[in-house]
Amino acid sequence: MRTATIPDVIVGRLPLYLRALSQMAGEGKEITSSQELGEQLGISSAQIRKDLSQFGEFGKQGTGYNTKYLAEQLRRILKVDRVWEVALVGLGDLGHAVAHYGGFVDRGFRIVVLFDDDPAKIGKDVGGMPIQDAAQMTGEIRRRGIRVAMLAVPAASAQAAADDLVRAGVQAILCYAPTNILVPENVQVRYIDPVVGMQHMTHYLP
Amino acid sequence: MRTATIPDVIVGRLPLYLRALSQMAGEGKEITSSQELGEQLGISSAQIRKDLSQFGEFGKQGTGYNTKYLAEQLRRILKVDRVWEVALVGLGDLGHAVAHYGGFVDRGFRIVVLFDDDPAKIGKDVGGMPIQDAAQMTGEIRRRGIRVAMLAVPAASAQAAADDLVRAGVQAILCYAPTNILVPENVQVRYIDPVVGMQHMTHYLP
């Protein structure tokens, strides 16, 4: 498979290209250029051309990129030309916001099961789904063959919840808990921590 | 200033080191090593030693790092040895969750003003603060000298809100809206988009 050798840092930029291209296509813009994409994303046009050339010939010299076609190709490469079923673990304030968010399906993800270990929450409905007992999580995720999960539990519970997810067969975890979790090598984790982003910026503030 | 020449990719890892070290220090662990930090963070110990050496001599060969001391130094470098006042714009589900989140202050940030343009929300109390009319935002932020903002508005409103923030003197924006915003060169933006993280992972799923 050709994409197996693409550097991870490039793979990480593809979702940004896809987001910008989908937006352009949605606004009826048929053609764009690496210059235009670059200005929007704050990435150099040379970098964009180089990144995209790793995956094949998407644009012709001088004619630019067809937004819809390139978005389709990126969806295929990122494997979001399908919709992944997602388990959401932890229904605190953030988990509720995530469960209610309407922007996942168009981009390849649908939250289909909710879990929490708080008896006061179990059985309640959020976004049309019942919150299920976390004690049933491993069986339920395995039964449904779910491989992607979002973890919105407190930091102190994150490792135990991640262990359960891994045991259930989950291979990709988006972790909102402000801590690092340890997982086997065949499992991927990406973190969402707003403070990490803000501290990165304050370093540069005069 | 010595830190001015540190590559941005290294600066971006420092908040992760700080988070792990703070956690260790909080658990009463006085000494750690680049090996231990690396295992926890999934970063090689050589990389960690190299990153930290950019900022000075934090550990002695063979004795490891003092968690509390190194955390203090990283706080100073990241300029979170103080607490930054933050404006939060957009009080939808996500904005509410962000406003209620208790984990910012210990890490250098305190949300002090809330803005939304929805008349049904203005005046309501969230986390002990009233939601203020976004029409007053520029004046209020300028008056208070706030330089950091979190943007939790829908994608379609993000650019206009960012323009207002920039006009008010904000220099660092954490953008939760799933879109790219254009800002002047002296303003920093970092993005929080869960789908970008998930699409990055699905690329690798077999």
C-alpha cells in the first residue's frame, strides 16, 4: 500500500486540507490552488503541493485543484469515505456537548453508544441515546465491533477506561482527559487538551 | 532572549512535559527520568533530553529530574507562572462545558468574561459569570486588557468573532470552531477539532 510510507506529519495535515476543501466545495467553489489553500490554512503552498503529491496526481500544473474531487480523494485516503461508529465514554458537561454536536456525521463519525459509571446518569437520554452502564461497556463495544472511541472522563479515570476500551477491541481513542494514557502499540491515541494549545501560545506572548 | 530561537515544534511539546511533571509532583513523586517521562508520553527519552537541554541544565547526568523544579521552570518558560485572564466567546453546549471546566486555573488560565450574541442567552449566569452581549465585546476586552480568548462559536461566525477579538487587542485565540480563521501576523491561533484527530487515526485503521 503506497500510503503506508507517508510520514505521519503529512497524514496529520490531510484532515485540515479536507476540511478546507469540503468548505470550499460546499460554498460552490469548484477550483482552488495550493496558494489559496495555503493562505487559508497558514501553510506554504510549496508544502501543500509536496504533501498532496505523495498520494498521486491531484491537480494539473496551472489549472489548480478540483475541490470536490480532491476532497473525495482525501476522504478515501483518510478512510472517512464511510461513517465510523464511535463509542463515547464519560457524560459530564463535555461529554454532553460532544454527544449533542451535530458536526461529526458529515466528516465520517457517528456516536452510537454512550457510557458512564455514575448511577445517576445511567439510563438518561442524551441526543436520542440512552447512557449505558460502563460496566457493560466492553461487551457492548465488542458485540458491535466498534473500533473508535472518545474518552471524556476525568483524568483519574482515564487509564482504567482506556484499558477497558482496548480490551473491547477499540483501536483509536480520542482522549479529552488532560492526562496521558498507556495503550498497546496497535492502538492509537490522540489528545484534545485546550490548555496545551493555550500554553503553547502564551510562551510567545510579550 | 534565549528561548526566542527554540523551534516551535519543541515549544509545542513543553506543555505535555509540564502536564506529566505536575501530575508526578502532585502524586508526591520527587524525581523522574527522561526514560520514565518518555514512556508516559510516547516520546523517546533522547528527544526529551534534547528538548529540555535547549532551555538550560535541568537535570544532572544519572540523578534524573526534580519534578517540582522542572515543572516550575517549564511554567516560567511557557509564561504560565501567572494566571491569564481569558474571554470565552460562544455559549452553546461546548461553551457551557468549557465555562464549567474546573481545570484551567491550576494551569495558568481563568475565564473571566463570557460573550454571546443570542438575546436568549445574554444575561444568563454560567459558572458564576453573566453572559454578556457580544456587541459589547470589543470594548469590554480592551478595557480589561485581556489578551487570550477561546472561540466556541459556529464555523460560520468564527471569522467575524475573531476579527472583533483582534480589534480588541487579543493576541492568542484558541479556536473550537471547525474552520480556519485569518488573523494578522502578530496574533496566534491554535485549533481544537476532534474530527481532525479522529481522521488522522482512521487513516491507519486496517
